[in-house]
Amino acid sequence: MARLVMKFGGTSVATVERIKNAARHVKREFDAGNQVAVVVSAMSGKTNELVAWCKEASSVYDQAEYDTVVASGEQVTSGLMAIVLQEMGLPARSWQGWQIPLYGSDAHGSARIEGVDGAGILAGFDRNREIAVCSGFQGVNPRSHRIVTLGRGGSDTSAVALAAGLKADRCDIYTDVDGVYTTDPRIVPKARRMDKVSFEEMLEMASLGSKVLQVRSVEIAMVQRVPTYVRSSFDDPENPNPGTLICDEDDIVEQQIVTGIAFSRDEAQITLRRVADKPGVAAAIFGPLADANINVDMIIQVVSDDQATTDITFTVPTADYERARKLLEDRHNDIAYQALQGATDVVKISAIGVGMRSHAGVAARAFRALAEKGINIRAITTSEIKFSVLIDAAYTELAVRTLHSLYGLDAA
Amino acid sequence: MARLVMKFGGTSVATVERIKNAARHVKREFDAGNQVAVVVSAMSGKTNELVAWCKEASSVYDQAEYDTVVASGEQVTSGLMAIVLQEMGLPARSWQGWQIPLYGSDAHGSARIEGVDGAGILAGFDRNREIAVCSGFQGVNPRSHRIVTLGRGGSDTSAVALAAGLKADRCDIYTDVDGVYTTDPRIVPKARRMDKVSFEEMLEMASLGSKVLQVRSVEIAMVQRVPTYVRSSFDDPENPNPGTLICDEDDIVEQQIVTGIAFSRDEAQITLRRVADKPGVAAAIFGPLADANINVDMIIQVVSDDQATTDITFTVPTADYERARKLLEDRHNDIAYQALQGATDVVKISAIGVGMRSHAGVAARAFRALAEKGINIRAITTSEIKFSVLIDAAYTELAVRTLHSLYGLDAA
């Protein structure tokens, strides 16, 4: 007997028919003698409809009311899933965020989880192995008693946090792909599904553009040590594939140096030419951007060709590009740069692997391979277990395939 | 300064555009210096969509889960209305049933209101006259902490109960008609909008087929003495009509003998011929019907033409007609009747007026007038302030118009 959390995303519960299919996966786990909590997203498309109404109501809508409106989507799915499970003869009931309760901070629209009280759900497990069908994405603030949401994709985070709160043996994330791949199979047909990947690597992949799991859910899984599977809800419920296990590095016997290649098109580059090279100039540039909630990612500073000034290059999310440009143009006098250059047709390609810690020269091999293909590198950042390069977007596929082959990730 | 509850039904909040229109009515009352609580229904059509999903999930869905699913409709509207009011510069926030809290019994799907705790809303009034936008139709059970709903049309009941709980000066029910009419204007073009109608009369009208207000809302208004207006949300928000006031009989100066004519097509007639006229026969017939939750309305018993047996006629809701027939046929031996006859093409026409208490012969005039038009009366029931006749459905319009004229209700 195990205790597990099963999470189903929007496409897996898009219609009542699909909810019935997802329920067959739940029945399999229940029939195997497990204690099961289910976490559901809103039916695919519903959240967008609700968000559109909020925007129609006001261009500057109150985030607390937004949370009230959009959380209704998960409420519908959890009720329907409970009905379907009961129809199959299984004991089940729905739980909203405020009923569990799952506590969230008062940062409406992107609340941080403050805690999960699993007592009510555990009582149901003890009584008759009642299946707890929980609305993902939502919680309640313990001080205002208002509904909060965890931001888009927050149902993954709900599921992992609930698994931690219930001390579950594992968390299964059912989605429309059957696991985590070495890179996007749509770009590299030779991409391989991994059996296992470490928390640290998955965290980098999620941060660097892989859309399989939400970053915060991986953080919580890592900190709370929740073994988490990514698997497909469209598998045969009687005979499903195991998917990919995200687990402790120590539980992975045969470790690759590089385990995956991620890429993100959501990057824009800004370069400030011939900035006066004096103390405080970095603060003058990046302070205002931080104040405006613009996330700066890669930063490179090099001495200009005149040897007296410096060139500063960095990236921001594409959505913030225009705002960041305007902000820097407004501060032209303070910062004293000669020219501001920018590009949005760029892509960030990253290679991830905990093996990099103990192997030197991993990144250098990549720079050489990309150069041989005539791909110009605009910027580089590295960390302990990954490196990223910024290149022209036109070379995305070529660069990803080149690195995928280089590190021996291609399927046989 | 007054304290008031304003309720908007599904057609009044069917789109964001209509919510904005309803909000202009709220703004008018707020700008006049009033403390305002708003009660909203789900956007028109939403509840039907949610109910259809429940039915698709299971033909015998759990009522507690049904409540969870359908209550989401009002949650969306209350959030959107709060956003719209804030956009207009008004202080506002949404309240779900469990947040107010409005307590309901555990009869899921048709919960009885057990109480309303207005402390949170009143604190908002005191702080900055914050407008409380409450989800109608829903509450929370104080013992299970689960969402309950009050049954279809329950938002009227929510509004009146909230007005009582907040000790409001009045409750305004905004709907798609501009008041309560002497009868259905679609049938009698000369129907008049009443300025005032007594609680007792409104209760009879709602019970007897008028669809303007839900019966339970009128009961609560009557018991708690909440002056209630029925008025139109489609009036010009700057210059609205006052609508119809439902109030104490004593507050109506010029009382008519008959104030309104109602009719209901939701009736079916069953007649048992030549039932053995012995003690306990009524119990043998109506006991099983009550056990089967079939509501029997009009009952007439007359001695048969053979002077030794009795004929018993009664009406049931059309939806229960087949079930009632089958139940009585199964008990043919117990009840010992000679024949069972039935009809569904019948209509119940009722005249209502507190003036009947002090005026004799009011019903007799109706019987004569209907006879003169060649309309056959199948059954009659009377009470202190109303009488009803059952006739062939083909004569509905003629009978309603005849009585409307007879009692002087036609507009000049």
C-alpha cells in the first residue's frame, strides 16, 4: 500500500469524457490498495475564458477578485471528477483550497504556499480510503480568508505541496506527454525519454524553457524530497507507461554528464555601448529594472574597444523588452551610454547535467561545435550544473541538434 | 442614508456589458449615500451548462458535488461585479457563501437557510462604505463546511435573507420585468403594474404560478418584514421606475378585493371513480403519494351517482403525473376503485386578494362569469385570500381575461 497524489492538467480534463478517462487511472491506483489524493486543473480553455472576462470588466482588475473568478474553473473540475469516481463505485469527495485548507500568501495572482493542513483528507483515508479530489491552483489566505491562486501552471505546485503535506510516497503528474525528454522531440526527432532525472537538473530544465513542469513545483519537490513522476494521461489506464521519475541524484545509478538540452525563445537582448566605466554604473542600470519588476537574466560586461568605456549586454523576457528599452532611454543622462542596441530574434540554448560538476571543459566543447556550424554566440552564462548560450533564433534547431548529438543524447 | 440589498438575476448579469449596466444602478444608490450589499446570480445559461456536465458525469450525481459545481457560476459573477464597481471608482469586494458566512442546512441542492452572519459585511460598511458583492444561491453548512445551494431561483431567497441578516431598510430585486403585474401581460395586454402588493398576496401569487419571485423568498420577506421591491435592471440607471413594493398589508391604503390573477399550467388531474366509501380510503390514496414525495394540490371528494361509492379528484405536478398513475394502479386492490381517469391538458387559474377575507361571494361571481363564457370548471379550491379553479387548458387566456375584467383590474 502506498499513499500518492495524482495530478491531471487541463487537457487531461478538458471534457467530461476525458475526466472519465483520467478517473480510470485513479481507479487503477485505488484498486491496487493505495490511498489516493487527486489534484485537477480547470478544463482546458476555461481559465482563458475567465481571464478574458476579468480583462473585459477592467483593464486594471483587482487581483483578489481575479483569483475569485479564475479559481472557479478548478472548483468545477473537482466536483465533476468526484461525481465520476462515485459513479465508478469509488468513495470520493471534492476539496477546495479553503476546505483542505491549503494556505497561500496574500500575493494574489501568484501566491506562495504557506502550508497544507492534511488532517481532513487523512481522516478520509483512514475512514474508507476516500479519494480526495482537490482543486489545484488555488488556496486560501489564513488572515483575510480570501481565495488566492498560485499563478498559471500552479496546479503542479499544488500537487507537489499536497504530496509533501500528506507525506505521500510519490506524486504523479499526468500530462499530455509521456515523460521528460532529453530535449523537445518536435525539434530533435532523436530525443529520448529519460527514465530518471535529478531534481536539480529538472529545476534547471524547467527554468530554462522546458514546459513540462512548473519551476516552483520542482523546487518544492526538491526541497521536500517528493519523488515525482511525469507521465501521460492518454496511456491505456490498464497498462500505462511509468513515465519519468524526478528524484534524488543519488538514486540515479548511471549518470550522464549532460542529461538534457533546453531552449527558450522568450528572451530579448539589450546592449548598452560605451558606458562610462565608473563605480555604481551597474546599479544605475539594473536597479531601475528590478524596481520595475523586470527579470534580468544573462549579464555580460566587457571593456569597449576604446579601452576607456565598457559594453554591457543582458537579456530580459520578450514581454518586458519594450518597457525595459523605454526605461533605459529615459535614464540616458544618468547612465551615460553612447548607444542602446537590442534584438528580439534571439534564443537561449542551455545544456544541463549534474555531471558538469566533476567534468571540466564541457561547455568549451559546445562552443567549438557551434563555431564549426557557423553559429555566432552573443552571450554565455554558466552555473554549476548548466551553461547557456544566446544565439540568433534562426539557428535554434541546428544548435539544439548539434548539442544533443555532441553529448551523446541521440536515441540509437 | 439607508441600508439596502440589491439583487440582480441571471439575465441582468448575462454578459460583462450587462454587469456594467447593473453596476450603474449600484453606483446610483451608493452615490445617494446608502450602504449597499449586492447579490448576484450566475450569468444566464451558465447554471444550465454546469448542470448538464453533472448529468453527463453521472445520471445519479451526488448532490454535494453538484452544489460544488454549480455554485461556481455565482462565484464568477460576484468577482466580475466587484471588478466592475472598482473600475467605476467604488469600494467593493466579493463574498462567497462560506465567506459571509450564510449558513445552510445539509439538504444539498435545496438547502434551508439556517442563518446569516453579517459581521464581516457590516465592518466593511463602517470602514469605507465598502459594497459587499455576494454570490446568491449558495451557502455553507456549518457542520460539514461544504458548499450548499438553495435550489433554482435561490438567489432571491439569498437576497431577502441577507437583507434580514443585515437589518437592511429594504431589498430591491432587479429582474427583466419592471414590477409585479395584476396578471401575465403576455396574456392580458390590459394587465397593470401594481405599486404595492401585500406579502400574503405575493406569497399566493408566487405559489400559484407567477414566476416573478421565488416562493421561499416571499416567505422570508413576510416573516422577517423586509420591504421588498421588484424592479427592472433594464431601466435607465439615472432615472429608474420604482417597481412594485411588497409590504405589510397595513401599508397599503387603497386595498382591492382581488389584486391579481395567477395561472399555472404545471397541473395534472387524476380522478378515481366509485371508490368504496369507507373510513381510511383517503389515507390509502394520499399516504403512498406523500411517501413518494408527490405534492397533491387540489382535492375534491363527492358522492358518486350510485350514492354508495365516492369519486375523488385531485391534482399533481405534471412532472409527477405518470408516476402517480402507476403508483395508484399498483394499489388497485387496496383502494378498490372502479376506474382511474386523468388529464394533463388542464390549467389552474387563481384569483388572489386579502380583501376576500371581508367580502362574501367573491368566488361565486367568478363561477358565474366563467359559466357564461361556456367554460367548464373541473375542480375548485378556496382559502382565506384566494380561490383556484381547474379548467381545460384551451380556455386559459379567455378565463384569465374574463376574471381580470370582472374584478376591475384592467388598465384604463
